[in-house]
Amino acid sequence: MKNAVTALVVASLLSAGLEGAGRKGKTMIQARGPFQVVLAPQPLHTEMQGAGFEKVGRMSLDKAFQGDLEATSRGEMLSALSDVKGSGGYVAIERVEGTLKGRKGSFVLQHSGSMARGAQSLTITVVPDSGTGQLVGLEGRMAILVDAGKHSYDFEYSLPESP
């Protein structure tokens, strides 16, 4: 039951999208496309099992991106539910590897999502200086969209000019 409730909260938060756009002084580029995600429950660390942690969950995160971002990712997610219906939160880190509009490399995304009595907030940002290969210097924010059970992304980013 706990994993089903945690998955429901995470799915709700993932569908919340993202507010805000643009970096001051940077030309922002849009990348869009669908992706598939697989979440798998994982055991909590021993010291987090038991009293006070009944509504805390941990999951592995695996994604396959298509479209402007042709990549795969792997990550870890922690989530917590409160006693108030529709309230909870999650954090996640995922490493993305592949090509972004033809530029090959990897980068790390940081998620922070919360839901207060059903009001959702989600921020997904590129971890500063995490880009490798042709993605060195990557900055950006990603929104996740869910329509009829299908996931897609809207990635607004900037990169230094190609060498």
C-alpha cells in the first residue's frame, strides 16, 4: 500500500510541470519529446525503517527519452507523504546520457517536488557544471507533462557555442 500511495504522489508531482523560464543574458533553446519511465520500489536504509518513516519511500528511476533528447537516464528518488490528504514531496537525482539535438554527452538533473493539499510544484534543473562531452556548460530547466498517461518533456536550456 505504501509503495502504491508513494507512486501516486510521485506521479501527481511529475505531472505538475515547471514554472519559470529563461536565464538572464542567455539564449534559451527548446527541446521536446516523449519519454518512458519505470519506477521500482527500493528498500529504505535500515535506520529509516519503522516508527516515523511509514510514509517515506525510495525508488529507482529509469527513463528512455526520444525526440530532441535521445537519451537514457538512471536515478534515485525519495518521497514522503504527510497525514494530510494530497500533501507530500519528493526529491530525485538522475544522470542522463545520450544526445541533445546532436550534441553527445551526459548531465545530471535534480528534481524537487511538493504537493500541498493537491496544489503541485515541481522544479527540475540541470545540476551546475554536470555536463560532459559536447554538453559541457549545459544549463537548463525541464518540465514534465503527462497527457492520457503518456509522458513528455519540455526542456529549456542553453549551451556554449559549438567549437
